[in-house]
Amino acid sequence: MRVRTTLMATTAVLLSAALAALAAPAVAAPDGDGHAGTRKAVEAAVAAGVPGVTATAKDGHGTWSTTAGVGDLRTGRPRSTADRYRVGSVTKTFVATVLLQLEAEGRLSLDDTVETWLPGVVHGQGHDGRRITVRQLLNHTSGIFDYTRDADFGRAVFTADGFSRHRYDTFAPGELVAIAMKHAPYFAPGTSWKYSNTNYVLAGMVIEKVTGHSYATEIDRRIIAPLRLRGTSLPGTRVTVPRPSSRAYSKFTDPTAPVYDVTNLNPSLASAAGEMISDSADLDRFYSALLGGKLLPPEQLKEMKTTVEAKGIPNARYGLGLMDTRLTCGVHVWGHNGGIHGSGSSVMTTADGKHAIALNFNGDWAGDMQSVIDGEFC
């Protein structure tokens, strides 16, 4: 669920109707079509050890898709351009969009304190919801401890043995927040920046308090249904990924370990920080609509794109559930990365929403997503 996209060398999650379909073949990029660099980077990721990659780009010339590698190591079935996959922290952009819509409707202010909506929830070890605003949740300046960094939680879900025992456990949002409250905050609210999945679990809880509906219901009603994102869902506690889909693989914290099939899991461990499932075409459509001004009024979109320094992440600044990334060629793109067991995803689009790419790796220990993004936009 973190901003970066693999479980490699960390115990933190990066978090996040069945259609019978055969995996689509890879679509090569002919010379001169503008996607040759993307295709080369996708193939390089597979050569580096990623089982399979799927990617779809959308621009003024239409839609282009490609795959490489396999979606099933046992059968050798290739990845499909129509694959649905767990998107991890890409969920955060959807959550932030709903909260900004609620602000535009006058139902809350982003400068409301967390205590206003969730009294007594953010309390303990120096945490104080009276000093933290909703805005600080969304841009990760709250200082709230990231529950995925808790050692016991990490052993339970981010090690091979722990995952085998706990992969189907259900975690309530309040339980995840309570884990974070056992630790001291990282810093006083508003004084620094640190990515914390707890921020977005709380954001989901605020949506429910304001609307009387779950964040999943509001995302479905406000975004998924209007945009007709037919491959996108919030599974709640459902452990499977709808078809068409590929298997997801992990080596947990050891890149030399055996490969584990981690496709089925209870995504409540990620909650509003990273539980969603989508496909590349849907993610392109969502981010294009968002950056194109179709989901938020100008004032709220400006707020979303008001960034702070994302300390520790090179060439990136963080807005409200949205990253501004400067690529190697100097181009700025907007979007989010995401990961959860065995699945790493990235979606980036130009500032006007007219050129977007979404991609997914079905392994979490190798490969370079940034090279794919650079290949598309540079």
C-alpha cells in the first residue's frame, strides 16, 4: 500500500461478475507508433524477473495495450490486456476524490479536525485527533504512525508463515487504526511528511461518518457507476479477484526465497488505503476524467494538485491522494503507485488528462515500473 510498488526488502505492504475470457496475446508496438519505449521497458521488466506485465495507454491517437510474460506460472498462460488486478494504494486517489466532492457539496471542510468526525479515535502515545485535519490525512502530513509498520502486524501478514495463517483474516478499520495508536506519531501534525496507510483508513471512516454509507458505497456511486468502470470493484472481504485475471506472486521479504502464489487474500488488511481491484483501461479512464476536470470542480481539483515535498521519494511531490512526478526527461505526470501482496501497479497521466498509462506487475520482487512510465512519456 505504500507509494512505491514492491515488498522487496520491507515488511510493509505496498498496498488495494466473472467474465470468461482467454488471455489476450501481447500487442507489439510497431516502430514509430509512439509506444516502442514502453514496450521495451515492459519486456525488460519480465527479463528482470517479473512473471508478467500488462499495460494500457490512452492518448489522442486512441488506446494501445501490451503484455509480456505470464499470468500463471503453473500453466504458462500469458497475461491479458483485460486483466483485473489488485491496485493497492491507487485506491487512495478514489478516496481523496470522494472527500473533495463532499467538500464541494459543503458537507465537510478539509480543515475540519479528525476529532470533529471521529471523536476519540485518534488518541494515544501522543496522537491527538484535535490537532490533525482531514487535509493532513490526505497529503500525509498528519504524522500518524503507519499501522503496516507494526512488527506484530508485519509478522502476521508480510511473512510467508504469517501470511499462510492469516491471509483470510478480517480486519475492521478501527482495528487497523488501534494498531497505529500503540505507537508514537512520527512528528507533530503539519511539520513534515511521511506516507502512512493509517491516514487513508481514517479518511474512509470520515466518509462513512459524513455520508452514513461506507467509503466503498460512495466510491461506487460517485465514480465507478458514472464512469462505467466495469472492471473496478471494492471487494471488502471477498478473497478472490474477478476474471479475467492473472495469478499474483510474492517472495515476501526475501528476493531469493521461493515464489508464493498470493492471489487470494482478504483485502480488509488494506481497507481504504488499498483494497480496490481494477483494470488498466478503467484506471486510464478514471485518471483522465479526474485530471480533465470531470469529477471535481476547479477549486477542488486545484486543492488536490496543491503538493508538498514527498520526503524520501525522488522527483515527486504529494497532493491530496495524487502524486506529481518529474520524469527523467523533465515531463511532469500525475497519478499514483500502489502495491499489495504479489501486485504492483502504477497509473500516470498528463496534467490535462489527455495522455495516460496504467500498468501492473504480477510479482512484487523485481522490475522497474518507473522505466515503463518514462518509456511512455519520454
